[in-house]
Amino acid sequence: QVPLQQLTTAMLNALYKELLARGIGPRTVQYVHATIRKALNDAVRWGLLVRNPALHAAAPTPRRTELWTWTAEELHQFLELVRGERLYAAWRLVALTGMRRGEVLGLRWADLDLDAGWLSVRHTLIVVDNQIRVSQPKTARGRRRIALDPATITALRAHHKTQAAERLAVGPAWPNSDLVFTRQDGAPLHPEYVRRRFDRRVARAGLPRIRLHDLRHTHATLALQAGVHPKVISERLGHATVAITLDIYSHAIPALQQDAAVIVADLVTGVTPAGQG
């Protein structure tokens, strides 16, 4: 209701403050600010505004949350403890591919090529007003192909057999959704149900408490520590740029720096001068 020419920086600051007061997260408000700033930059370029009032608006800065991850040994222990459980393949996918919870729950059998060892992220399961919906990834980089390890392929094949038996027992009432992970009656799994099951299983296992989403962080951290190229990790995670991956997982960089120092020093030390040896 505010004419473009009358929009001020103070109005935008008041908007951001109101959004935060309504419980909207700082990162989301920052996205709102970025969208407004871009739109008003276009207005300036088109001669509709003399200056952009969003340039000096006080957008909130999201606090960096500390990442909690497992070691390779702890992840191995967890996967061994839950082997054979109904959600084993789902939890393994998060841990061994870095996929988001919604991407795993939105996965369809048509997205899998188990013979070739690949899956394609084309859908994501979301909850809107407590209703489960299947949507698409928010960005082009979110739609991606991910290579699978042999053990994960084996787990998915076993899960497929289990689901086929459940489908046969339910009969014609089974929904034709093609979802890989469902309830025993074929209905979609609610993300919160999967999270709660994971939390209870971790507590019973006696392992350090982490969130289900932290399995994604664990995957990225272990991959960096193993020497996987950051661009490959970024592609597997679906990040927009490699810089985002390195920024989020900078905690793993110091150890890599130390390894690099030793590796390069060993290379130089091991060189035999020409004409000797």
C-alpha cells in the first residue's frame, strides 16, 4: 500500500523487525531483504527511483550455528546398530550421500538406477499446514545426480523387497506414489516421525547426541577429511557454490591444512637431486 517513491529505509527496518517478532527466522528475513534490495535496484536502473532505500536497511545477520558431527567410528557404530530396521536405508542415505531429510523422503523408485549406482534428486517432501506434500528442490543445483556406494545399493535393494511384501499385503489400497520410503500402508512418512525415531535410536545407542540433519554435516566433514575435492562434495550436497560448502565446513579445514603441510614437505624432502642416487 506504500507508493514506491515514498518507501524509506525506516519502513524496511520496521518490516524486518515485525517479521522477526512474528517468529520468522533471521535467515529467512535476510532472504526477504535480499529480494527487496534486488527489486529496488531494478527500479533505480529503470528510472523509477533515484536511490535504493534497501541499501542501508538493517537486515538481521543469522547466527552461525555450531555443527555437531560424528566420527567415522561413531557413524559406523550407529549404522551397525540400526541395520535391519525399517528406516535403515533412509538413515544410511542421509549419512552416505549428504541428502536432506526431505529429499530422501521425497525420493521415488523412478529416481534410482541401482544397476548403474546413481540416484537423481528431483523431489523433496515438505509439510505445509501439517499436510505432507511432494515438491521440487528450490534451486537448479538442488536437482542433481548422486553416486551410491555398493553397501547403500544393497540396503536399498533389501528395502525394495520389504516394501514389495508390504504392498502385496495392502493390495489395491496402496497409494500409487512410487515413494521409496513410506509407512507400512504406503502413505508418505511424516518428516517429524522420522526425526523422532532417529533421536530415540541415538539415545538408546549411547552415542553423542546429534540431529538427523547432522548426518548430512557428518558426510561432508568426513569427505573433506578423506581428501574428496570440495567441488565434488558441493555437488553431492546441492550447494549453489563451492564457497558455501567451504564456509559451512571450515572447521574441517585446519586439519586439512596440517595434512597438506606434511604432504608437501614429504614430497620436497623425498626429491633426489638430478645426477644423484
